[in-house]
Amino acid sequence: MASDMSRFKVFSRRAALLAGAQGLLSMALAGRLYYLGVIEADQYEMLAEDNRISIRLLAPQRGEIVDRFGEQMASNRQDYRVFLIPEQAEDIRATLTRLGRIISLNERDHQRIERQISRQRKFLPVTVAQGLAWEDFAKINVSASDLAGIQPDSGLTRWYPDGPVASQVVGYVARPMKMNWMAIRFCPCPVLNWASAGSSAVTTGHCGGGPGPAGWK
């Protein structure tokens, strides 16, 4: 009888210790959930929203230039391209090597990309390639999960139906120089071009368009 009482006391003591440990663990878990769900709610709500919606800066679409007969001299056409966001790429060289298995990237392309990365902030996209065929663009989109920092993009690029024939009159657009950034009131965009000569430069105020963000879920 005494032996049974002793075992009962030991069992009761262990059960009480176990119940106490479980109670403390439950309180700690409840406290942690309260901290994350109530106290830090605003922060995690913002992070969740950033993860759900992505916003990026779009370059303005340039207007068309036509002659007096209404024939296009400068217009826009569909362009498939791919950008690299350095801060999202763990290993830029490895990412470009994997991308090079889908599209053609030579050593000069690697050097150009690395040079551009060194000249701007890491969160700004760098143009890797443009004028891609639809098949290559589709392959990049399929492999996007394995290409950290790579951002496929579809947009418009400047197109001259007459080619270099009318270049003296129409002019051309190119990457802005340092002196041009003083006249641009928004952050640099990888596909932003600046009219450098001809009627494209004269009509920049009318053909340049306006900047704006794009968001998608």
C-alpha cells in the first residue's frame, strides 16, 4: 500500500511538472502570436502587400512622328527584353551564365552588364538583352524561378520605318547623358531614351510622354 502511494505521488509530481511546462509553452506561443499578429501587424501587413503587388517605374511611351502625308517616320513597336536587378541576384555571374544557356551572351555582354552595375544603384534594373524572339522570351519566363534577379519585360521600343534614310530629319533617341538627367524629374529607368537630334529632339516635349508606375498582382 505504501509502495502504491509512493508511486502515485511520483506520478502526480511528474504530471504536474509536465502540465506546468506545457502551460508555459502555450503561454509563450500565445504571447508570440499576439506579438506578431497585433503589435507587429502593420509591418507584416506591409510586407505581405509588397509580396502580393509589385510596382516598377515605366518609361514614357514616345509619340509618333509623321510627314505631311500622314506616313510614319518614327513610331514604336513591340520589344521583348530582359533586365537584371543586381540586389536580387545572389551571384550575378552564375545568373548570367544560366541565362546564357537560353539566349546568346558573350564576354563583351558580361563586361557591359558588370560595368553598368558598377555605375548605378543596385536596385535599378540593368538591360541584359533586348529585341528577343518570342521563343527565347517564353523560355526565360518559364525558367524565371531559377534565374534570381532576372526580370523579363515586354514593352515598346523606338522604330524608324525608313531606317537611316531619314535619320538627318527624324533624328534618333538614345540613353540619356548626365546633362539630360537634370531635365528629367524621375528616377532612371532601364528603357528610358532621350531624343538627341532632329525632329525627335525638337518635339521631345510633345512626343516624350509622361512617366508613371505599373503595378501587378
